[in-house]
Amino acid sequence: MSSTRPDLTATFDANTFRDLGHRVVEQLADHLAQANARKGPVLPPGTPEENIQRWPAEFGAGPADDPTELLAKVLAGCNHLHHPRYIGHQCTSPLPWSALLDFAGAFLNNGSAVYEMGPHSTAMERSAARWFASRIGFDPQVSDGFFTHGGSAGNLTALLAARQSGTPYDVWEEGIRDARSLCILASDQTHYSLRRSAQVMGLGGRSVIPIPADGRFRMRVDELEKALRAARTEGRSILAVVASAGSTATGGIDPLDSIADLCAEHGVWFHVDGAHSGAMVVSDKLRPRLKGLERADSIILDAHKMLLMPALATLVLFREGRRSFETFSQQASYLFAGQDPSATWYDLAQRTLECTKRSLGLQVYGSLQAYGTDYFASYIEQMFELGQAFGRLVAARPHWELATEPEGNIVCFRYAPPAILDADAFQTQVREAIVKEGSYYIVKTILRGKTYLRVTIINPRTQLSDLEALLARVEAEAARA
């Protein structure tokens, strides 16, 4: 080990930072240009074991000759989400400006849990939340919300508020008296984070009662009504009914208005997981398809899915803003001085899981301001239109099957010609071949016992020709089988 102490202040030199910053942006811009040109594999090959070898636990005692060499290596081996043929998971290719704002936020390191640590980001979150609330149909002066780190944290936050509201005692302070009597009703297509939230809350996974979905993978209202009545008959306390506005597997949108009717009739908290398709509220054209959303007690919306933001940035909204203060009704005297939390709304740590929180509002507010709301509405509309066009293309070709007609930009499909004896095994095989060669990044899912290929069309540069070529690639693999 060197006996010379490093100069700690030199690494904070402004000119050194400027040089590094220019070089990093040049590398990323070249990467973007390559991706836009559809060059290189979408996901470069590499097993977990191989990548451990590429990134060994070895660090020199002194500085690297060129730190940007590490980034070059990262770019060569990462999943290229900006490639137009990345059509896999629901994680977007970030808008370059939003990524730069994220970088600026990381550099400034102003949080938004305690107002004084991030006054600008706190105000941005408040204004962005109020704008989205007005788009949903909430009263922006009554509703309230904030950003948190991901949909799982968002759903958990909303369900904690529902639990606090739905139990006749202070469960936050006293704990759960009888977990077996508490339950949550949700479609059998609901994201697995809901069951995990119930487990984290100490209710157990069995507290989530699955409601059968219809042929289009949307919650059946008649089955929900039966489950509500059965739970009441059994003496159970229903904490919430959870609906999906864009389920993960198929993008299905539950009948929100009818579900809201039942929740109102039974006096039950209505939560909507709008992580994927909640962004439709930005579009005047698409917003009517979420009729009933304005009646929800709580909603989540992932900006890192259909709003082109870097992960993670999830908006949690409450129709009655006061409910957001009940979730974490704690006091830290050195921070909040025993004040009424509703009077100190700007100290967001009183309402979130995080006691330290990145300035998540910066990238959302700053991008809406820079590009205008029509930009994002047009993006969502085009992605949904492309998904539906791809669905029609699949349905028109022989031996192709759709799991359901797509409601948006998530499409589940499979190729099952008579010559393929095991269609389920073939979907797995062709997906592995395509991902391994790097021509596309796609995923698969199992729906009612059948295996489907699944794509999420989320990159604004993806074209129908890319999707047509994908079908041809699958058919070519079948011809070789």
C-alpha cells in the first residue's frame, strides 16, 4: 500500500469534473447513436459466472489511469434499453434530458424527505403531484401525493394507509390484533408485489383473496361482489380492493368504475395499481379508458414506465390527502419538533417509507416543463397504437395466437404451427435463441397454463417493421426445429 496520502480535494476540482463529464457524455452519446442505428446485440451474452469474472473483487490502492474505461466496459456488457429492439420488461429507455436531470440530482444530492435538505425538489414533487391529481379528476386542493422509489414501495405505502384507515384501533402503534381477520381482495392477475406487501405488513400471503379474471384478464366484478359478501359473512375486515390499470402480464385494465361502485357500497378502500397504464391520464384521447380512476382512494403511477423517466420514480396519490399523513404517524423531535404533520406537508419523510429520499420530482417536473405535456401524451398514444397494430398483425398470420387483444403496448402471443408438437417448449426455446443472439430482448409469461412470448413496446424508436421482423425470426426458428 502506498505511503503517500491521496489528495482528497483534487478529485473535487471543477476543471477535472468538467473534463470527466464531457468524456462521459461523449461515451453515452456514441452508445445512443449505436443503439438508434440498431447496431450490436440488445443484450450482450454473459452468464452470471462470466460477469463475476469480468468484474472481480479487485481494487488498486491508487487511482485508475483512466476511470472512463470502466464505463466503456459497462456499455459493452449492459442491456441496451435504448435499442429499438429492446421490447422486454416495463422499464423504459429514459429521455436523455430526464437522465441528465437525474445526474444533476445525484450530483447535488439534495433529498426530498426533509424540506431543508431539498427545498426545490420538495416543491417540484408537490406541484407535479397536484398536476397529475387534476388529470385524474381529483380535487388538487384536497388530494395529495409524493414520489417514492418504485411501484412495490408505492403499493405498500397505499396499503399501509388503507390498514390504518380500515382498523378500528391505531394499528400503527398497537400492532395487529388479529391478522387472520384482515384481508385484501385483488384480481388473480395482480402484480406479485401486492402479496409481498401483505406479507411485509404481517398479514400473510393468504390474506390476499384472488378474484378470478375474465377472458381478457380483467377482474370479474360479479366474482368481486361474491367475495365481498363472503368476507363480510365470515366476519373478516376488508382493508382494500386493489384493481389494476395495466396489469403486468397483459396490460389489462380492470373495470374501474364498476369496482368503485362496489367499494362505495361496502365502504371499502379502493386502491388502483396504475404503475403501467396510469400514465394514460396525460392523454386526452386515452384518459376516458380509465373511467372510475377518479373514485379511487389511492393510486400509484410509475414514471419510469410510460413517462420516459429513469428508474425509479413512482407517484403515490391519495384522493383525500389527509390519508397520506396517517400512514407513518411518527415524530422525530430533532426533525419535525412535534408539529402537526399536515401543517408540515413539506417534510415528506412523515409520509413515506424512506427517511432519505432522492429528489425524484426533479426529473419528472423538469421534463414536463422542458418538453410540454403534449410530448408525453403523444408518446403514450403512439406506443399504445403500435401495440394494438402489432396485435392485429399477429392475429392475421396463420398459426399465431394472441393471449388477448392488447389494450395498450403489452402484447402476449405465441407461434403454434401443427409441426410443433410442444408449443410451450418452443416458445421458451425460441425466446432463449433470440435473446442469446442479441437480435431482440423479449420475455415470456405463462397465462392459464400456456406459455406466451411477451413484449412491451416502450422505446419511441421501435417501429412496426421491427415487430414484423421478430415474427419472421420466430417462424424461421420453427422451420429449423
